Amino acid sequence: MSPSKLKILFISDIVGSYGRAIVRQVLPDLKKELAVDLTIANGENSAHGYSITEKIYLDLLEHGVDVVTMGNHVWEKREVVAKIDTFDRLVRPANYPPAVPGRGSLVVDCQGIKVGVVNLLGRVFMNCVDCPFQTADKIIPAVRAEAKVIIVDFHGEATSEKAALGYYLDGQVSAVLGTHTHVQTADERVLPGGTAFISDAGMCAGQDSVIGMKKEQILKRFTTCLPEKFEPIDSGPGLFNAVLLTVDAATGQALAIERISRLTEPLNISKEDKNAKQD
């Protein structure tokens, strides 16, 4: 018998090998504690801060993630371009031009209930892509024909754009969840039409960092204006950010949204992971 309510855990931007280690540490017990039915994670920074690989995608699924969403770094690993059509639980932004590989939405079965997952990119302070609002107008009705429960990962820079899309889709989807800026915001709420919203769900990365990257490199860029390569932090306390959604399975309306923020003790990750620049 299908449940009347779904508990959906959305994990925000996983940054590099340390972020993945944090997810492996926290997720199993958290899913039991919160009685999670479905887990979605943004993995666009999971391969050393930029994109994802097949190995990492499969590792996330093995350790409890059901669906992986992406963002503006999706194409920064060549193998993704070649293999993304074989990643049947991965969703890339739907508002890339139509000819690009991969899928912008996905419908999965969760205990007999169909759940749609949609990924969109913002345009404010971001690379130019198709309009997320017009793309949503095209894709959401098609997903709703299969699933009443729909989760939208809106990967964008500007909180105003993310809030605007939340209200634009209020009543049409179960949740609009912001990603990309890696700082968990405190504006979570259920909008009047029954759509859960948060401007940014946060990140999974080392806490002693600047949005998951080594702070020394970021400081050098800010203080000198010279080019500097950014690399994910791989030590220190771990920060796990997510949101927990409670959704009415019959109507698709969100009943609650709760921020999740957990700190771990410093983790030991393998030397191979630390040194893997293309992991």
C-alpha cells in the first residue's frame, strides 16, 4: 500500500571527495532517523568541484542517493557529454538548448507513487541559457501528466530569480529548491499554493572553507585579482546541508519543509581521493 505522505530529502551541492565522504558518513543514519522515502542530491560539484563522473554517479547511488541533479558545471567532464544518456537517475538543466544530451526531467517510482524531478538553470549572473520560466511552462505540464509530486532544483545565483520562480510555479509543483550559492538560507516556507521553497539548500563540504573551496586560494584571488585555481577543501569539520520535505502524495502539495544542517568531526579520506584531480 502506498503511503499518504512522502518524506523527500534533498541534499544540496556536494563538493569534491570530502563532500562525498560527508554524505557517506551522515546519510545512512539520517535516512533512518527521518524515515526518508526518497533522496535527491545535487552532484554538479562532486568531481573535484566541477561536474561528475560515472564512477562518482554510481557511488552516490550505491550510498543511498536515488536521483542526482546537476547545474552549470555539468559539461566540465568530457565523459559526461559522452555517457550522460546512460545515467538513468541523473537530471541535467532542462533549459539547455534542445540538441544537448541527457534529460531535463525524470519521473521515478517511490513506493508506488510517481515523483517528478526537474532541473533548471538561472540566467541572472550566469551563462546565457533558455528562459527557465518558459522552459518550466513547457516541461512541468508534461511531468504533471505522469506525477503529482514534482521537485524542482533551480540552480541559480540570484535569490530574487529563485524566489520569483518559486511564486511562478506555486501550486504547480511540490517544491522549488535553490542550489548553486552553497550557503543555506533561512527563508524556507510553504508558499500559499502549496509549493515548498528555499533560496538555497546549502552544501556538503568542509566547513572551514569559502563555499567548499580552499580559503587561501579564494583569498588570493580577491586580494590580488590574479587568476587562481580553486580546489575543494579536503580536511576539517564536515558540513552536511539538506532540506526535508513532507508532501501529500495524493495532491502533490507540500505540507512542510525543514532545513537540515549537521556537522561531522574531521574525516579521514584516502590519499587517492585527496590527490584525484579528475575524480
